[in-house]
Amino acid sequence: MTRTSLLRVILLAILLLNGADALMTLAVVRRGHAVEANPIMAALLDHGDVPFLLAKAGLVTVGVAVLWAFRQRPLSLVGAGVACGTYVLVLVQHLRVAHAVSEQLVR
């Protein structure tokens, strides 16, 4: 697999993981099981789900577009890898919260 192909896969993963993060964030925040840690995104949540989702999708899409625009530079692959790894860790945290909530419901 070429570096460009690998970058394409990682960038697609970032977009998908961002979508999963957004939906899982809405689920736990709206049910009162968590709060949005990012104050800017928390303020957007106060204005509703749509502004939150549009901002989250828009910002990450811009970041992905920048990484793609600089795809010939090795640092773009490093940045994409760091972003993707960060999203994986965020989703692990979402799963931990979901597990904790389900344990409380069982009791």
C-alpha cells in the first residue's frame, strides 16, 4: 500500500470515528450520563444537536482536507495517525461510559 493510499484509509477512518464520537456524545450527554468536556462544543450543544453536529463534522472535515492537501509531505501521515489514534481512545472512553451506565441499569 502506498503512503497516499494509507493516508486515504486513515482519513476515512477519522471521518467515520468522528461521526461515531458525535453520535455517542449526544447519546450520553442528552441522557445526563456525561458532559461535553470541550467548552466550545458544550456551548454548541446548548444551541441544539444540529449546530453541534454541523460544527463537529465541519471542523474535522476541514482538518482532513488540510491533511489531504499536504499528502505529499510525510508529516501529514503522522498527523493523521495521531488524530486517528486519539479518536480510537475517545471511543474507548465512550465504551467505558456505556458499560458503566449499563452496569447501573442492571442493579
